[in-house]
Amino acid sequence: MATLVIFAGIILSRLGLGQFIQWRFRVIIFFITSLCVSIWAIRDEDFNGVEWLTLPILPTTFSLCGLLVFPLIPLSFGEGDSGLLLGTAFRILFLALIIVGYYASLLTSNIYNVAAVRTIQLLRVAHSIGFLVTIATALFGFLVIGSLHLSSLLNFLLVFILCLPLMFQAIWSISLESKVGESTRNYSLICAIILAQIAWVLSFWPVGSSILALFLTAIFYELIGIVQFHLGEKLNSKIVREFVLVAIIIFFLTFFTTQWGA
């Protein structure tokens, strides 16, 4: 039911049925609706305490970022009817991806809800799915921020606002603690600040919005991976070297694909 509500919300917001309401108000209404239906879909007898804050973050943020990135998809890929048909098919596939991703985020949150009070075998699967949905959410959000071509300060603030709750729920999901621990709070804040600072620096680089989003998403992936391995007591020198190597490769790819002469 919650998935159908989100689907209807995207249709009403994007496909002309809600044009009598200004876009900013449609986004606010969609956000509130998504938050309410997500809590309604997750809530049961085990839903209490810090879960009111942590569990709705992923489905709500994913659906909101999906709504915001939807207008960035081209209406047509090429000239003529074939290009328009391809563009329409791609938008339909993307909408289906949003619905599937939202449903997956609800399932993940429900598993976290149960796993917080009892041991279940699906927790490992939930961690994997939750990780993928979190990365996708960050990518969508970074694409939207990059497309706005804002000042360096606004990029810093928006990336921080996006990353803090995503990092918080991803780090909390490792321990599923009943109260927010100091490590969860501190690591979330540090990671969000690091990403915001990187966004601030990249604001002075002549990078396109897609390259900006991919670079930030890669660093987001690196930070979440390192923290989750650390909290799961699985971090070792080999894993650290792999993460560092990937970060170096990503940096040089971004550096050499930047149009410095533009």
C-alpha cells in the first residue's frame, strides 16, 4: 500500500496532474506523505525509541531523491520518434526502479526493526540491500545538487544535509542500538563533514554535474565501507589498502576527466 501511495505521489507531482501547485510545495507535500506512509508501513509492536528516527530515513530519503532526480532524465534520446520513444521507455524504467527501491528500503527497515530485538538470519541480506539503496539515494541526491550549479557554500550545506541522515542510518544499522551511541553520532557527523568539504572543493573545479555526483558517491561508498568494517570489527590493513587504492584511482579519473581549459 505504501509503495502504491509513493507511485501515485510521483505521478501527481511529475506528470502534469499537480501543476496547479507550485513545485516547491509539491515536494514538501510529497516529503511529508512519504514520511508518514513509511512510518505507517514499518511500525509494529517492536517499533519504539530511536527507531522513530532511524528507520524512516532510508525509504523517505530514497523516494524524495528519486522524485527530484526524475526531471533530469532527458525527454528524448536522439531525434525523431525513436528518440522520443527511447526517452519515454527510459523514464518508465527509472520510475519502476524507484518503486522497487522504495519497496526494498521498506523491507530493509522492517528487518532492522525486528533484528533490533531478536536475532534473525535475514539481517545480512538487509545490510546488503540497505547499503545498495543508500548508495543509490546518495547518487540521486548528488545529481540533483550538481544540476543546480549553486555556490560552494550552498553545495557544502546541501551535501551535509543529505549525507548526515544517510550516514547516520547506515552506521546505526550495524549495531541496531536502542539508543544513539557516541560512535554512531560522531562517525556520522565526521563523514558528512568530509563529504561536504569535498563538495565545497569540487565547486571550484570545472567538473560537470555527473562527474561531481559520481565522485561524491564513490567517496560516500568508501566512507560507509570503512566505518561499517570498523564497527563490525572486520577492518584490517588489507581492506584499508584496497579502499585507499580505489580512492586514489577515483581521484585521478576525476582529475583527468575535468575540462581544465573550459
